[in-house]
Amino acid sequence: MHLEDQAIYPGAELFLIQQFMLSQGFSDQQWLLGTGLSPEQLTSQHLKDSQLLVSLHQFDVIYRNISRLVNQPDVGLKLGMALNLSRWGVLACALQSSKTLGHALLTANQYRSLLRSRFLLSGQLTDSIYQINVDKQQGMEFPAGACFSHEILLGSLQQQIKELLNADFHFEKVNLNYPAPAHAALYETLLGCPVEFDCPRSQMFISEGIILNDLPMANPISKRQALNVCELEIQRVLHTQQGNTAWQVRSEITQQQDGHIKLEAIAQCLHMSPRTLRRKLQDNNTSFLVLRQEFQLQQAMDYLIQKELPISKIAGLCGYKDLGSFRDGFKKLSGQTPQQYRSSL
């Protein structure tokens, strides 16, 4: 399986795309055409019960569908502005809790493998202006043309910086390395800054004062917690890309969101026999039981935050037959009983 076809990216962005396309008068079935995804997978209940993962190829098909269906000159800019900070999931928390906008942009660049971008962004401070250089990643093509892809980048980055600052924001200036399209005048209208075309390199400029200002939600403890999760996400993506069976099983178990899930069902999802799956997991020095217990522990911790939920009910939701086995299993993995863990929150 090619990297572009591996479902490794969280589907949080699909909810935002859904809202945008509804505002344009299009159904889920229309913009999902050719992706292999169904409208049912975007229902609130389905998204609540499972972590929908999407491949780079599926996102490319979606973007091409949007460009074809909406067929408006400024659709890329408007779509980008509809893609708020929540599209990046847990990484959004790390960005919001950064000390300054500059720190947030550096964090985004450090964890860019989670961002599914066709661009490489690099920044430098020159004469009180922060310059963001925009380069196309080698070996990656734009799904609906360079113009459309740049517009999504511009619109989404402006919107996300605005959300990080919790204040109105516009770039000082934007340079673009392609000819002015027929709708070039809309760029300055929507971005609120001077825009030049046919430049040697695509660039965005931000004043030094904005880069160095403290963000309103700066919190070093929250940022460290979010980055710990981001590190796990990067490991998951890398191991999935490399065909690590244990990480593929973790991904499938997470998508099922069911503590009762059986090895046979996971083997079927991975298109292998149960015997082969057991052998491959053994080669990775683990077992299906261990991986399922890891998931059950994570699931239990999430439920225990909801203090109105009885522990006996949590045991059943996590796939345990009785409260005693849940208590023993939780303590073995965490060092605390469920009640002790809940009391420490």
C-alpha cells in the first residue's frame, strides 16, 4: 500500500468541510464521491464512537470534489477560512497553549508530519518583519492545482492565527510564485493586505510585534501534556507507514472504540488470518491481549473523568465481564484502583 493510501490522519477536518459544503448547498454524498467514505461516517454519533482516520489520497479527492462542485473563483480562500484551528486535533491545544505566536508557529513546524501539508514552511525575522517562506514538498503534487492549494493555505493560516491571538489579524503582505488569476482582486479583499503575484517565492509577512506578543491561553503545563500526545501520534503515523503490525492493530482498535473487540475482527480489517496476526504481533514482542488492555486502560481513564458515571458501568463499557476484573486489570496497568485514579483528578 502506498503512503498516500494509508488511513493515518485524524478526520477532524471533515466536520469543518461538511459545515462549509452545507453552507454552499451540497450534500455529504456529493463531496465524498470517490473517497470510499460514507455520509454515515460523518454523523455525530459515529464520530463520537470512533476515531475516523483518513488517507492523504482521500483528502485529495475531497479537495478536487470541492473545487469542481463549488466552482467559484474564491472557493480556495473561503474554504481555508472555514478550516479553523480544530482541524489539527490535539496539536491545536499545543499551539493555543504556546507562550507566543512565534512559539506556536515553531511548534507547528516541528510537528508538521501531523499536519498533512503539501507545503514546507520556514520562518525568519528580518528588519522587524517575520517572513514565512512557502515551498512545495518534493515529490508531492497539488490535488487541484497550485492556486487552489495556496488559497487554502493562506485562508486557513490567517484564520488560525486569528484564533490563536483571539484578535483580528491580517498579514502585512503576501507574495505568491504563480501568475495572477482572474479573481486576483479577491485576494486583497479577503486577506486584507497587499498581494503580489509572479514572485520568485511564495511568502507571507507578519510584524515582529505580533510574533512576540504573549498568547492569551499560554500555559506551559498544558502545552507539555499536549506535546506528549503529539509524540505518540507521530510514533503511530511513522509505525503505520512502516507497516508495524502492533501500531496497525492499535489504530484499528481505536477506530472500533469497543472494549469487546475480538482478534478475529481486527484480523479481518487488516486482511490477514487470525493466525498470521498472532504471529506478526509476536514478532513485534506483543500480543492482541496486551494491546487491547492498553486501549481499555486509556478508555477507562477517559470515562473516569466523567464523575457522574458509575465505575460499575465503566467496567462494562470497557469490555470487562465484572467490576472485580476491571479493578484488577486497571490497577495492574496503572498502579491505582479506578476509584483512586478518579479521586486524584
